[in-house]
Amino acid sequence: AAARRLTAGRSAFARSASPSIARAFAARRASGSRATHVLTTAGWNDFEWGTATVVSNEPAAKEGGLRSVKVSVAQSTAEAYGTPGQFVQMRTAEDGKPAFLAIASPPRSEPSGILELLIKSTEGTAGEICALKEGATVDVSPPMGGGFDLGKAPIAESPNALLFATGSGISPIRALVKSGALDGRSVSLFYGTASSSTCAFLEEFDEWKTTHNIAVTHVQSQVGGPPTYVQDALKDAIADGTVVAAKTCAVLCGQKEMTEAVIAILTEAGVPKEKCIMNF
């Protein structure tokens, strides 16, 4: 029953960042065209903007405004993406506020120089990117962040992995699943959206099960009965013995309320907090 519902949460990276980390040094050619060289250092503020060209922009769900946007970037940008959970900054104008967007494709999986992003169409830069047509260009940062550090939970110590996501937070989780980094573990995904019509990558779940042995619990907040949440589905799974804390790690991305609640439940059940892994 718990596998019915959850409010579609938007990824922390699909929001524009706070001013303290969002300011970046723009690098422009003397002619005024977008920079084509990319990396100086990949700190929050110390980098050169490169160019990304939209190669496709399609709905990622029937409703809810999620878009799958593929962009072509410089080869050096694509090669700098090495760990699922990393993200890029994007902006549509030199004076625009950047959006922080987790990468949805696994490293080195798409054709050379292509990155896939899952973006929720909201006000501001994210919405502007969602409205772009094929061939449009935007500024893009180098891939940033350390991604999901599975070194905190080696497979010998944590052969069981639990994945948690809400809304567009599924983006880096998808990259992790499709990278094969979890292969060899027993993996369960708890994914929360409002309904199946707002669920991104729904058509891929069977393939994730077949190829990567991922058991998916899709929690839908607006389908039947009073709303419950990913954390409620987790409680039920622990109670019925489906989830066993011993030798388990967790990977989370989504609403702050969800991640905090899930971590509290897991630590109470015996999962060490340091094995609850996030990408920021």
C-alpha cells in the first residue's frame, strides 16, 4: 500500500543556487562569442564557461514539466565527468543566474561529447533551458562535485544498497544505475512522484531490473488513499523484513525533508550515517 505516492520533489540541483556559490567568472572571446575552452579549475567560482548546444529536448514524463535535454559539449567537458552524481551549472545569458543540474546520463555512455539532463520546467533559468529548441546554445560549467562516493561503502561491507529519490532527484540516481557501479549488489530503489504520469524514466524500470537487478518501489502521492511518502514506504519495508540494515548502504537525492527523514529511519535501524551517501 505504501508504494502509491509521494509529492514530486524537485532536485536540489534543478534549483538556482544561492548567491554565495552561484557567482562565476565568465570567460568570453574578444569578439563576444561564447567560450569554447572549458576548464581552468573546477571550483564553485573559479572556472571558465564553455558552450553547450541542445541536440534534443523532449518530455521526460506525461505531466509535471520534466524534460530530458541532451546537449553537446566540448570533449574536455565530457571527459571531466567521471562519477555519477556530478552536476553542471548552466545559464542562458552572461548576466543570468545559473541553474545547477545533475547529469542524468552515466559517464562516457552517450556519443562523444553528449550529456543528458533531467530538468523541471520552473520559473527562471531551468524553465528557460526547458524552452530551448534544437541548435540553441547555453553557457555550461565543467562537471562539478565529487558525485556519489561509493568508496564510503565498499561492496564487501555493503552488498545491499537502497536508493531514494523524489521528482527530478532521480536524475543522478539514474546515472548511477546505468553506470553499472552498483552491479553485484542487491539494490532497491524507492522513487517518489505525484503519479505515474509525472514519473521520469518510467519506461526504463523494467530494463533496470533486467540489466542491473534494481527492484523499484514507485511511491505515488496522488494515487489512492491518504498521501504517504518515500520514508513511509521505507518504514513498511523495514517492518516486513524486505529491508535489512545489516551490510546496507543508501544513496539519496531529492527533497531535504525526504533525505533527512530517510537517514533518520536508516540510522535508527542500524545503518551507519556515513554509509548514507549524497552528492552534495
